[in-house]
Amino acid sequence: MHDIITIGSGLRDVFLLSDQFRLIANADFEGGTAECVALGSKIEVNDIVLTTGGGATNAAVTFARLGLKTAAICRIGDDAAGRDVVEDLKKEGVNTSLIRRVAKGVTGYSTLLTASNGERTALAYRGVSGTFSTTDVPFSKCKAKWFYVTSLAGNVALAKRIVAHAKSTGSLVAWNPGRKEIEKGLNAIKAILPNVRVLLLNKEEAAELSGKTTVEEMFAALSTPGNVVVITDGPRGAYIQRDPSTGSGQAEILMSPGSGKQAVSQTGAGDAFGSGFVAGLMRTEDLRIALAVGMLNAQSVITKVGAKAGILKKWPSGAQIKTINVTKV
């Protein structure tokens, strides 16, 4: 039996770094900022980094490096990029026997235009990761203490099947839903949330899913008894709501601010935080330590180009964990 199986996307990532990518404030764009180049110009690229990414593979590397017996499930093509995804995981000690290789398929591909402040725009071609079905998950072979589920290309029915399988086998589930699952709305996923031990969202996703504007209201709309909701807020840090079934039975929000360090690349920070948090919870059952491990992993990832390069190499020391300031909101 594995300690954890990650399920989601596996991709080829290509990072293009240039100080000629301009960030321009413009309310017409989502987030209020556009990343721009002059039309018709020739842009000098300062560096290019070829690596692999995708939520399932990024998370799997965190779990493996932190000492957990890990397997990954994703859809890849029968091509060089797909083989690179598998080889990267094997080098990290991740079991790849459950990965779905699609004959004549093309592995998903992202080109990440990375500005000098670490922010990036991703040009994504989903390839075979753009669809996910129940036949892609070999349930009879899926035996694990935990399942870490990321983007399923909008297949909420598959998410329900995974959660039901976990419940039937006595396993726990952490879910970091993708954009297409969130677009289905809260009513589409509400029935399975009581069986999701950890729900991981960024603040924009939590707002869209809950229809609320404050973190407190988001937690109230998304929390279920006995489970944990995690809301990340980019460089500003992360919030978690303490399991309301523990202690006094009162919900408690904990928060850790960001480090304030300049990022080389923001890509993979969310995956690093989520997987670090769950690894911490698996190992200690202490939400404060789990929050600290998630923050340490994310802070390390943003110092490198590539979602996997900066992932912690081993379990952080007690001194490292104490550097993370966790407070009650």
C-alpha cells in the first residue's frame, strides 16, 4: 500500500525568462495587470528552462522527498515529453506504474512567459491531459492511505468516484480542484465535500466557489464538520480553518503571512504549499506544523525556475519550522 497517490495532470513545462516582458496595469484584464510585448518586435529571452510540471507530478515529488511512499496517476502521450514526465518521477522515487500512456497522444505542454518579478503568463496546450475519465484511474490497484487529487479536466463525476473509492477503502482525500471543476459551481461538488478531509483553494477560487468576499465568509460556506479548508493568498500567505470537530468544537482560523522574499518564479508555489501542508498533516496531525511545512515548501519553490526544482529535499528541521509565524485570526 502507498502512503499517498496523486491524481491529476502531468505536463512538459518550458520557461522563457526575459526582462523585456512588461507588466502593465489594465483593468480590462483579469487581475488588473497585463503581461505585454511590443507587437511585431523580436524579444530577447535571457534564459530558457525545460522541465516537467502538472499538479499531480509536482505534488508527488513533494511527498516522495518528504519520505512518503508515493505513486502518481496522470495522462501522458506516447512521446518524448511524456517519457520525460515519467523519468523525472522515477528519479524522485515515485511509482509510475499507474500512469496512463495514451497511444499516439500528445503530452500537455505549457510555455511560461516569466517576468523579472517572478510572475508569469502560461500558454497552455492541454493535450491528452485535457480529458480524464474513470478508465484512466485503475481503481483496483489504487490502495493508499491518502489520495491527493488535483485538476481532473472538469470531470466532477470522476472526483465523486475517487472520493467514494477512498471512503470505501478507509482512505483520506485532499482535493485541489482545477479551474474546470470550480466552474461547475458549489452545488455540483457540495455533496462530496464532507468526505474530503482537506480542501485546497486559492483566494480567487474560494471566492468564485463560495460567492463570498471575505475569508471568514468563504470558510463558513465551504467548511464541513471534521474537515479542513485551506485558502492561499499568493505572496500574502495562507489561511486554514481548524477542524471544527476538535477541541472545543469551535472553528478557528489560522494564518501565516508570506515571507516577502523576491520570487524568481511563482510557478508551482500553490502545488508546493498544498502538498507540503498535506504531508505535514499526514506526518504530525498538527495543523500549525502542517501550515509551516506548506509555507516552507512554497517559499523554497519560488527561489528556483521550475515547479519541482525548489521542492524541499527532506523534512524541515524544528528550527526551520519555528521560522514560520502562525497566528490565530
